[in-house]
Amino acid sequence: MSFQLPTLEEKSAYVHDQFERIAKGYDLSNDVISLAMHRAWKMRAVGELVDIGAPGRFLDVCCGTGDLSLLIARMAAPGSLVTGLDFSQNMLDIAGERNRRKAHKINEKTRIDFIRGDAQNLPFEKDTFNGAIISFGLRNLTDLQKGLNEMARVVKSGGKVANLDLGHCEVPVFAPIFSTYFGRVVPVIGGILQNDRKAYTYLPESLHTYPRPDRITAMFEEAGLTNVRHIPLALGTVALHIGTKR
């Protein structure tokens, strides 16, 4: 039987169950599938997001196991506060343990908090954060525009919103190679490392319904963000978008 993506009505519960299942081996799988390149992509994204000259408050939406939250805390100015939000408790448990193990790598004046919450209904007042980022999570939301709207709402005027996610490679020679790897090899890797081929079949299949970079740019603008930039990474297979709140 061929794989079928969940309907909009099914998507939230489907994605939640999926991440609860794969939380334990999630970091190893990411390293193997991306050949550890996701670390460099995230560093580029955080470099665009934070102002290293002054402490601030930063939000990591769909924070997963907390690797990006920790990176923000390491790159932001001392005294910053980082909040990681996710709807998977299993992911948050790993994030909390990661934070305890690696707290020595961040300035003692900088703090990381992890909370459980809904990316489409953020539990924060407007104009709370200096910046907000979502990394490989936007395509998992039921309503992508609502998720971006919420991030823009909780960011202060002049603050930045960033989205790091899958792109649509159009490099003539590389595109078919990437398509084969992503569509056929990644599920096999997921089956071997996680014993969960289904979850890692969802990953490449979700790209078919995820908007192209120009549409994500338009969605940033619809959320009230200005100076929106699309930065293609990894030959366009990954897309970084940055926008500034008016």
C-alpha cells in the first residue's frame, strides 16, 4: 500500500505521535541524514537572528530536542533568555536533559527554559521577544500562515522572525540525485536507525505539499514582516527565510 499524507484534520495528532515515537534517536538520525550539515545551517540561521551586542529574549518554536535553543544561548549576548517550545513531551524531556548536560557551554547569565505549547497558539503576550525562529517545523503545522502570524505577534518591533526548512532544489544535475536520496534512501535510514520507516517516509512526502520559497516569502509578508530575505542553502535543498517586524 502506498504512503498517504495525513489529512488536515489528522495532521496534528499524526505529527505529534510521530515525534513522540522518534524522539530518542532523533538527533542521531538528523546527523546521518544530513551528513551533519544541519548544524551549519542552524548556525547560519541563528547568526541572522541574534544581536550579539546586547542580551535579548529569543523563542525557538518547535524546539524538538533543544539543539537550536542551546545554540542560540551560546551565540546570543550574555544575559539573554531563550525559550524553547514544543508539543512533544518526549522531545522536551530530551531537551531538558541536554540543557543540564551542556549548561557549562553557555554563559552563566544566560538561561534556557523549555515549555510545552502549541506553535499556532503561542502562550505569550505580543511584543515579548527580540527574535523567534522555527527550524524544520513549519511544514508540520496544520496552518502554516497562522504559525508565522503567531511568531510575528510575539516579536517586538524591529525584531526578527526566521524559518529554516526544506527548500526546492532546481539545480539541473543535483536535483534528481537529491530527489532519489530524499525519497528512497532517507526512509531506509529511518527504518534502520529508528525502526520507523513510516516517520521517515513522511519527511520527504511532506515536501510535496510544502510551499516553495517564493510562497514562504509572501507568507512572511502577509504576517506583517518586512525586508524578507530568502537564503538558499545546500544547493537550494534547504531554505532560510528572515523577516523583520515593522
